[in-house]
Amino acid sequence: MNLDLNKIKQFPLDENQYLKQVTAKTQIVLHHTAGNSSGIGTIRGWNNDDRGRVATCVTISGKGKSTDTYDGQICQAFSSKYWAYHLGVKLDVFRSKGVKYQLLDKISIGIEICNWGPLEKVGDKFYNYVDREVPADQVCELETPYKRHKYYHAYTDAQIESVRQLLVYWNKVHGIPLNYNEENMWAVSVDALKGIPGVYTHNSYRRDKTDVSPQPKLIEMLKSL
């Protein structure tokens, strides 16, 4: 299925919350919010915080109690031709890899999947980092722990499909290649830091991040591209 632009929920950020500057895009970066299921709520939060122009082009709502969005719905904060800060890569990361610093936020398009991230298992229940229980049917158990966590809030099938449609669409619009390279996705990547065109995760730029997590269904989709 192709991306239906008419189904994207337009929820524009205030113009002082992103940079309305057209830049060529060579990378797509997958994030998760470490928050609840509402894509609109995520964008609304960016409008109301004091972090400056920190945001991503789109959010993808998840399965939960949100009444303003539905599972897998794409919510757009600003056009992919513009940009905002979403990576937070410090100079010492570039130095540690022997790569010249550049402002990668300008050349990359960010996708935020609404998802709680790592979970802790207590007895037979699972809890996120704010001690809120996550239903067992929304938990992904990894075969091998990733960054010390074995349990993660699962990306839903609808969210993964929305990511797929966005990647295919931006490949056509911006010419960004979609080849899956495991070495570039799950640890800090020289290619990512150099601005080499492709699809990456927040882990590709920062050791302290767990977004996105290497869940089998997500990886299967990325490999299928």
C-alpha cells in the first residue's frame, strides 16, 4: 500500500518551534518518543515546552487511550523540506570517530514513533520508566538484550506499516536510499556521522539512546525495502 497523503493528520507546530528553511535531505532517522500513544499530544508538547526548536517532521500514534489519534496515524508537524533539531549529537562524538563535525539535523528527516521504549519486568507485569504498567500484549521480548534491556514496548503493526510508507515516499521525493545496513543502525555509525545518505536510528548517532529498539518486525520491514 502506498502513502495516502490525505490521511496524514496535519497538526502544524508554531513557526518558532522549527526552522522554516528549505534544505536538501539525505538521511531519515527513526526515533521513539518514550511517551504515550498520541502523536498530536507529542506535537502539542513540543509547542508548549521550553527546549527551543526541537521536534521531528512527523509522529506516528500508537495503540492506547488517546482519543485524538488512532494506531498508526501519521501526524505532521512541519514539511519534510524544513528542519528542526532532533539528534543532539555533541562534538566529542564526531571527534571519537575521527569525523568532521556537521549539523546533521539540517539534512535529516526525523520520524517519532509514539512508544514507551525500554520496560522492566516485575513479577508477571511490565512497567515503563514512569512506573506505568504496559499490557503484556504490547511487550516485545528480544532474544538478546539491547543496551541492557530485554523488554521493550512493541511497535505496533500499524506503526511499522506507516513507517514503511513514509520511507518509500521520501525515497521517491528526496532520493534517500533505503538499503538496510545492520552495522549502521544499532550503534554509533561513522556513515551516519559523515552524512552518508540512508536510513538510520537515533542509536546511529548517540550511545545514550535506545530509539528505536531492534524489534524483529521492524527489522523485517526495513530489510524488505
